[in-house]
Amino acid sequence: MPKLPKGLVQRGPSFYARVFRGGQDRWVNLGRDLENAKRQMLALRAGASAPKRIDLQEAAERWL
């Protein structure tokens, strides 16, 4: 396996990035695909917000 970029950590089959915002550390799950995780990590560094959690009702509305 190639060396991971700085800030990207693999735990089991998933990749995570550590984000420090609002005075707190947060580990953001970037998925299981390395290339996709790299892209998401670069977007986080560029200032994009971390993926937001949504409740079931909102997910159903989006899907419909």
C-alpha cells in the first residue's frame, strides 16, 4: 500500500481525517476508497465543510 498523505489515517477498511474547528478535534470518515478519501481531504483543507449528518425525515424528503 502506498504511503498515505499527511493527515489521512486508515482505521480498519476506512480512511479518516482529523479536523480541528471550533476549538475541538473531530475525526471525519472519508469512506473506504483511497482516491475518493484523498479528494475529500483536499476539499476539507480548502475550506469545504465536513459532511453533515441529516436525520431520517430529511433524507427521505431528499430521496423523494
